[in-house]
Amino acid sequence: MKMAGQTTIEMLVLAAVALIILAVLVDFTAQQVSALQKQREIKTAELAIQSIVEASNGVYLQGPGATRQIEIVWPDGIQGGGTYLSNHDVVVQVFDTQVLGTAIPLLTGSLPTNSGIQFLRV
């Protein structure tokens, strides 16, 4: 009878250790997934800014009266107060990272702060 009690306690200890290991792995995985999502959103902002800068430069080189409509994907995590046009710069703050692009012409106007597909006239 003593062996059955010892086996039960050993199984409970083994199950507790397994649960602790599982909890640590789940927490680590969640942190890594969150970091990867932030990196993806920052990369999306960089691609959007690159599109804006290239379109602005192209319209500038075509001369007065030229316009162009572009489609960009605006990432999640955009901070409205940190997203603006300033002189030649396009500035977008995604989470706690500021992404910057510089164009040839002087840039005026405003940028959207909603995530998703956006159409901009340059």
C-alpha cells in the first residue's frame, strides 16, 4: 500500500514540473510572437514610407501640375501624434519606434492614422 501512495506523489510532482516547464515555454513563445509582430509592423511602415517618398520624388521630377495616386498599407500600432510630414521628411511612429523617410521636394499635408490600405494623392 505504501508503494501506491509514493507512486501517486511522484506522478503529482512530475506533473507539476511539466506544468512549470510548459508555462515558461508559453510565456517565452508569447514574447517572441509579440516581438515579431512589432518588427513586421515597423517593416510595413518602412515600405509605406518608401512608396510615399518615391512617388513624391517622381511627381516632383515630372514638374508642376503632376499628380499621382498611390496605394499604401498602413500598419497597426501607428501613433497619431508621431505621424506627420515635416519639410522633406515623412515621419511615422509605430509603437515606440520612429520610422523616417526623406524626399527631394518640400512635403505638405497630413498622413492618415488609421491602419489598413490607404490611397494617397501625391
